[in-house]
Amino acid sequence: MATKVTMPRLSDTMTEGTVATWLKKVGDKVAEGDILAEIETDKATMEFESFNSGTLLYIGIKEGETAAVDSLLAIIGKEGEDISALIAGGSAPAATPEAKTEAPAPAEAPATPTAAATLPKGVVVVTMPRLSDTMTEGTVATWLKKVGDEVKEGDILAEIETDKATMEFESFNSGTLLYIGINEGQSAPVDSVLAIIGPAGTDITGVAENFKKGGASAPAATETASAPVATAAPIAEATTATGRIFASPLAKQIAASKGINLAQVKGTGENGRITKSDVENFSPSAAQAAPAAVATEAPQATAAPAVKPFVPAGEKFSEEIKNSQMRKTIARRLAESKFTAPHYYLTIEVSMDEAMKSRAVINTVPDTKVSFNDMVVKACAMALKKHPQVNSQWREDAMIINHHVNIGVAVAVEDGLVVPVLNFTDQMSLSQIGAAVKDLAGKAKNKKLTPAEMEGSTFTVSNLGMFGIQSFTSIINQPNSAILSVGAIEEKPVVKNGQIVVGNTMTLTLACDHRTVDGATGAQFLQTLRIYLENPVTMLA
């Protein structure tokens, strides 16, 4: 019997996942333990193995797509097994063979299973896509194909105006454009019938009516109802008789940044459309060769010529980068922490002269490498045992005092920040802490951390000293009640025994949640931490 595989929850904070890579394709044999896919979570990209054996019959989330936890990821079963009811959630009749083996295209909303059963062979209904997270309806700005045109997978079908931008919408199917459901200038809700693609000559009578989910609104008042669709005839030039310029959104953006008049650019794209390369290769001298119109009035003597800013070729004013799952989770969790936990900050300066001497001696031991950060982590673990109130977490009904010490160490990675955890840190030696931190940091940078290695912290240490940062404040990594920010060790004049001498100091800033850690409690913790760091031998007692 076929089994549904859903998007797994691979971390305690994961709410959605992105399929980075499929390692199996529809029709492949799957054995229990095989890696089905690599899934990007809010913390790392992880391998997801199958707990079932059989044939991969269906893929519900394509590479690069994001879906909520428990969404249908795949179906595994016997080869040739009818899975239409599973795809439809158990309520739909049998689907056509095509529907069994292909996942719905990511930008073209699939039709309902009932209607899909009545579709002529090879026919695909394309619906108004949801091109932004807040989009509820779209307006067709331009059709780049007309009824009867051949369409290839990847061709741009139309430009669609959303609530945020005008975007190109490409086809994920090949065939002939048989029907246009929303004319230029018309608006329609998401999932309304946009077009129908299929084999040339296919009878699609009644298909659009059966699939429609919402009617298109009337065109703008400036256009008459009888006006022909702009794409009904081939477009020979980039500028139409109405003065409208046909250019891709990217071409328009580049032209605006360079101060280029698109009316002067000759389009080389489909139907004379102006493309990105047309704008980048545009030569103003060629456009200026035509005689300028004679002004009807003499220019004023005081008028100064407009000066456009020089923009080097290829220079960009801005760039849009899609947020990764990790980046979105960092934003969400830190915002929640900052706006729910009342933060306050305590700062001390610690002498590191003795710590530097002790570290030099420790690192003479073969196969031992201890960093200053390792010493800070060890000192924090011991100080937390003496001040358990700092090692706590807030709940609405109670305060949890943790008598175990699990310190999270913030590690910067390409996509953001992860916090691997050293469990029972207070029971680890300096060399054990050093080895563990090195191992976890390596896994973090290679995206190999497991969820278990990032869960359960009771306190966090964040160090930017290696970047020369003297001091900084951090946002508490909830549900922790505090986080320590570690600055660089600085050589500077200090007063010792009434004399000015050269010393080495380090600035530490403790961010505390005032709901659980009062000012005096945080200050006492820092006093104990100072004792351990300024006299490292006490950590061995």
C-alpha cells in the first residue's frame, strides 16, 4: 500500500522547509534508509532518509520550493499503484496517468483532481500564479504569446502586475497556446484561469468554464471593451502605436538606473521586445545621430544643462536576494526575543594577562589547542553553577532554573548564524571544550549540524573579538535568560598597584532578561566570571 511522506520537522523551531536537492526521481526504487532529498531548514541543510521501501510514485515539492511542515513531500508505494486518492487527500477519483507521475508545476496552480480527469490528453490549465506572499489578484500587463503560438518550457508567457512589482511569468509546459483567459489590462484573483496550453487543434470546449475559480474584472476605463488584445497580432517594434514600450522588467530597471530612454533602444527579443542585453549594449551615440528637433523658443541664458549621475556599466543600485529559511528564522526569533524579553546590559573590563600566560602553558601539551573563547566558555559554565538564576528561562506560569549547564556557542556561517550546544559544559575540561567547539564549528560551516547538536542551550556566548570588535551587545537567544558578548583583547595602559603599566584587557557585556535576572544577580555573575578569567588556576580547583 502506498505511503505518504510529509515535510519533516527537522529542528525544534522549524515551521517550513525547502527542498534543496532530490536524490531520487519519480520511478526510482527506494529502500529503507536511502536518502530521498536534502532539505534546507531554518538551521542547516540536512539529508532526509526514507523509512519506507518501494517505488517513488510522486513528488509533491520540487527542488527550490518551500512548504510548511507536514505538507505532502512524496508518495512511495508499488509500481503502477493508483495514488490519486492520496494526492487528493482521500476524496478524489482516480487521476490520469499523467497526474500520477508528475508533480504540479511550482508557479502554475494545479487544477482540482475532479476537473483534471475530464481534461483532453496533453492539455494543461495555467492559472493566475501567486507571485508574492501578499498577492491576492494579478493584472496581465503584457501577453508575449498569442493564441496559436508555440510555447516551449521556459518561454515567458506574460508580464503580470502584482501588489509589489511587474514580473515575468514563464511557462512550465510545452505545446500550443490554445486559450487566453485574462486579457491585457484585466485583473483576476489568484488561481483564475490564465491560459490553456496543449497540442495544436485540441478541442477545449468547456474546459475554461469548468476550471474557472474567479472572473476577470473589466479593463481600465480608458480602454474600450471592443479594443483588440495587444498581442493578437505580431509586434514589429518595441514601441506600439499607442506609445507603449515592450521591455522586460529587468531591462526597465537597468535603463532607469543608467538614465537610458527606452524609446531609443531597439529591441532584439521576441516580437521586438527590449531585453537586458539590449539595454546593456545600448550606445547613446547611435541614438543621438538623428537630428534633434528645433526648439520653438530660444533657451534662457541662465538655464544650466541637466547633469545625469555617471553610472559605470554593469553597476547596480540595488539587488534583491531571496531570504533563506535560516535568514527568515533568524529574523523571526530575534525579533520575538527583542520585543518580548525586556533586555538590559551589564559591562565589565577583565584583565587577561594571567589568562594569556595560562593558555600559552596549556597549549604546550601535545595535541592540545585551547582558545581564549574556550576559556571564556569554561569560566561561564563554572560561574553559572554558582549563579543558577542566570541559567534560567521564563514561562508565563513559572520560572525554570536549570541545574545543568548547556552553553551555546554562536558560529557565523554563510547564510547567517547557528548556535551549536556543548551539553554539560561545566563537566568538560578546557581541552574537551576546545575540541568540541572546533568540531561543531566545522560541522556548522559545512551545514552538517544535526538538530540535536543545536538544541537545549541554557546560556549563550557570542564572540566577535577575532574581528577586532572592542565591545558589542547581543540579543538573547531565547529561551535562555542571558547571553555574553565577548570583545577583543586589547593591549593598553592600565593601573596596577598604583603604577601605570602595559596590560591586556577584554570587555564583556552581559545581556539579561529582566523577567528572570535582576541587575544585582547579573552583576554578581560577572564578578565571579572576572575571578575565573583573571585567575585561571581557580578553574582547576
